[in-house]
Amino acid sequence: ELKVEQNPLFLSMQEGKNYTIYCNYSTTSDRLYWYRQDPGKSLESLFVLLSNGAVKQEGRLMASLDTKARLSTLHITAAVHDLSATYFCAVLSQGGSEKLVFGKGTKLTVNP
Amino acid sequence: NAGVTQTPKFQVLKTGQSMTLQCAQDMNHNSMYWYRQDPGMGLRLIYYSASEGTTDKGEVPNGYNVSRLNKREFSLRLESAAPSQTSVYFCAIRTGGAGANVLTFGAGSRLTVL
């Protein structure tokens, strides 16, 4: 059974600082997703990572995937308040089931 | 949340009452999903449907039924609501090009069971 673990679950950081959120998963998969959720809102797709070594960047966020280590990272560069949100990683279960399994999320607070 | 419409947005039920959450898409995609979101638990898959007329259980299907009578609509039914079903429910559709399988979510339905 696929398990997805994120850490940390809570992250408080100052504006201008860098930090990394980690996403580990337990079984082989070749598709990993990062989503953002603002309080009271739905989920917004940030990145789709489809292969080992994939790296995607959008503004101050950069995501990478290491399928051999079953690890993805979401790196935040020079954080700003607008990045405050909850970030989820999700992994596609193999075997054709089409199940997307989510981590518990990382609640990021960026303080001025 | 263009393309995925959930109703109702808010609902309060008493224990034992029944209700149906509706989800409709306007993008002609095959795969549709129902997730529930609880504090500290992330999103957990209740049921999904790979195509019209087919449904499969997810991680937490107990206490729910689903119906996919046509390609456009996927409904989630609570036959006898329990306080443990208090949650935010999200419907999603699978979009994106071949190989991407991005899930696009609806706005959510907040359900409280007293």
C-alpha cells in the first residue's frame, strides 16, 4: 500500500529565508504532484514531476524528484508572505488504479 | 475551479439523515474522484470512477455510496450520516495531456453532522 509522508508538517519562516519541504513515498511511482491550498479554498496544481531527476521551477518555488530514493523536494527561495499556504505532495499509485495518494500537507507561514 | 461544480457548498445534517453531494464537470473527462479533507489528515480518497458506469473504492469508502450514471456527473451519497463524516469534501477530475494525470478540484463542500 502506498504511503506518502511529508515533513515538516508545520513550517514558520521569515521573509527572505530559504527552506525545503520533503515528500517521501513508500512504493514505486513515476508521477508526483505538488499542490497548494489557501485557507478555506480548493487545491491548486503547482507541479507535475514525471521522471527521475525532473526539476520544475515557478517563481520562488522549485520542485525535484528522485524516483530511486522515492523522494521529492519543494524548495522555497527567499520566501515572501504570499507563499503562506498549505502545500501537499501527491503520488500516483502504480498498477493502473489511477489512485492519487496525498501526504498530510505542510502548513507554511511566512512572517514579515 | 473552472470545469468542476460541486453542490451544495455547505450543509448541516443531523445524525442519521441522508444526503447526496453532487459533482458535475463540463470538460468531458473520463476520471472523476471524491476526496475528504480533515485537519491533519491531508486528502483521503473515498471513491473514484475511471469512466461512465464504473466506480472503485478508495482508502475510506465505508459509509458512502457513489453513482456515475453519465460521463458528466459523479455523486456521493451518505445514507445515514455520522458525526465522523463531518469534513470538507472535494470532487476532482483528471485533466492534462497524456501522462500528466493532473487532478483539477472543485471548490469543496463543507459538511457538518451534528
